[in-house]
Amino acid sequence: MDRTTNPKGLPLHTLIFIGLVVGAVLGVTANAMWKDHPILGWVVETLTNPIGQIFLRMLFMVVVPLVFTSVTLGVASLGDLRRIGRVGAKTMLFFLATTTAAIALGLIVVNLVRPGDGIDPSVQAALMTEYAAQAGDRVEASQQVAFGVNTFVNVVPRNPIAAAAAGDMLGVIFFALTFGIALTMLPTDRSAPVMTLLTGVGDAVVIMIGFAMKLAPLGVGCLLFSVTAKFGWSLLGSLLLYVLAVIGALAVHQFITLGVLAWVLVGIGPRRFFSGCRILMLTAFSTSSSNATLPTTIRTATMVFGVPPAIAGFVLPLGATTNMNGTALFEGMTVLFLAQVLGIDLDLGTQAIVVIMSVITAVGAAGVPGGSIPLLVMVLGMVGIPGEAIALILGVDRILDMCRTVPNVTGDLLGSLWVTKSEGLPFAPEQDITAEAQPSSTVRS
């Protein structure tokens, strides 16, 4: 029997995929037949969307304790401060390099395809009218974001509990990093009880993740139904070239760029690599959130690819917050697309600014659905494009958000593999196991 098969039935990745397809097909069908019918609205608002949100909330519920225990134990397990600094530097270098490569690819595609040249003015006007209110909210949100010295100051939380409550993952990570470093400086007899406690918390969190993943097939199906029942194909048709260009560039980055890097840098063939990422990619696609996918990312890294828990616990929470390959690619392509629609010519120098700002803002984007839009509005303003133009793409942003989350989290996973390989640590890429098995611990030294 195939060891990837669950003895109780179909493997989890197959069940999630079935849920995804069934939800999407039913949603598109419902939209085509009963788009404006009140019963369809009732079904979405009172049945499918609440079920999907319960699934998402179960994943978000464990993110803060998972990040805190993973990062703290990961740092404490690495031990030597010089090694911690070396691993951190390698992690950020990998993330910045792959993010820059992603946005460069996106700009090449959008300059070649030029999807903004074919938008009908009547469609443009209708979109601006339909999404004017949402665009205004995003513009207002973008005005509250500013990059400068305070960006770095705000990484240090005044109150780590408040940072956790507010979902400030950079603040949680900073506190966990410093707490883990402090543990390395304590005598073993003083730090051991704390490490044991955190390991126990990590074990409990993993079991809670298992509860959430049991709901995944139904939750994924309901999320996809809710999106496609409202979305349908009518809006997609008017922006089809733009949507296809973005999805095509994301696919090239995901399956060619990251696949080649997995082969060259880590020694894992693309087929093996993406086969091991099945549940990870499906979860990322359905949740549209790097943070919500983080539990699955850690399970995939440690259980499927054998990444040492100390490395996974350090690299992956950092990646879920700062590594946004797909988001940077999307931002760069969208800026140029909107410039083309509005007839604004962006020269190479301005496009270079787009590259730099997309990399920077992608790092600052929240790892939640739609978290990059306010930062994208800010980039638009920097290159002379009215922020309100974001209304043109808000209708299709959810499907693009789902797609761009996949390379975000796949890049996180690949980063943990490369750091493991570069540190000369053992991992087991040839193991034929799946993330459906129950791990004994999230992080263990």
C-alpha cells in the first residue's frame, strides 16, 4: 500500500483538493444560475462563509502560541549567538534574493503582455464606480502606513501581550527571539524547566492544528464556494488578460524558479519537492494567508522534508511575516498594469523604484487575506498613480490573493531547507511520509 495513503480513507491532500474543486464548481454554477437570488446570499452569509471562517479562525487561533514556542525553542536550541546571527542573516538573504527575482519576473511579464492596454473605458468606469468605497477605505489605510526609522522602532513591542492580541507578528517574533536568547544565557538547571514547558505547549498546539486540519476539506470547500458564488466569471472576463498574466507569472516563479532552486541549492528534484508540498500549497491557496498556513508549513518542513525543528521554528515564522515572493510579484505587476490602463508611462528608473518599494512593502505586508493592498496603494502614490485606481482590481484581488500566497509559503519552506543544507545539518528529503502523520513536537532541541 502507498504509504502516503491514510488507512482510514483518502489522504488529506486529496480530500482538500476535492473540497476545493467541489466548492469552486458549485460556487460558479450558483453564481451563473442564481447570482442575485436572496437564497444564494443567505446560503453564503449564514452557512458556507461561517463554516469557512471557523476553519480560518482555528488556524489563526494557534498562530501566536505556535510562533512564540517555535521561535523561542528554535533560538534556544541553536544556542550560540554567533550561530543565531549566521542563520538569521542567511534566512533574510535568501528571502530578499527570491523576492527580488519574483518581482523582476513580474515586471518582465507585464511589460511584454501589457494587459492594461486592452481595458475597455466603459469597463474601467464601471469598476471604478463598483469598488469606489472599498478603494477609499484602502487609500485611507495606506495613509496610516509610513516607512522610516519608526518602522524599525515599532518592531520592538511596548507590550508583548498587546502585540500578540493585535496580531503584530513582528513584535511577537522579536520578543520570542530575545526570550530565546535569554534562555541560552541561563544555567541549564534554570532554563530546562522553561524549555520543557514550552515543548509541552508546542505539543498541545500541534494537536490543535490536527483538529483544524480535520475540518480542512469542508472549510476549504466553503471558502471557495463563498468566493466564487459572489465572484463568478463576469468580472474575471473583463480583467482576464491581467489575471492570466499575474497567475502565469506566479506559476513560473512557483514551479520553475523555486523548483530549480530546490534542485540546485538543496538537491531535491522539483517533482519530489512539489509532491511534498501538496497539502501546504492547497492550504495556502484556500486560506490566502501565510500566517494561517504557518502550522502546515512547519509540519511539512519537519515531517515531510526532515528539517530540524530548531531551524524550522526559527526560519518559518520569520518567513511567514517577512517573505512575500508572490506578493512582491503581484504588487509590481499591478502598479504597471494600472499605469498602462491610465496611460501613464513609467520609465526604467521609475520601474526600478517599483522593484525596490515592492520588495520593502512586501516585507511589511500582513500575512492575512488582502494584507498587501494598503501597501500597494502607497507604492502607487510614490510613482504618480492615483491610489483610487486600486478599485480596478479589487474585484479580482481575492482570487489573486489565493494564488500569490502559494509561492509565499513555498518560498518559506525552501528557505528552511536551504538554511539547513548550508549549515551542514542532516535532513531527510527522501523519506516517503506525509504531513498527515502526527508529530511528537513542534520544536525540540
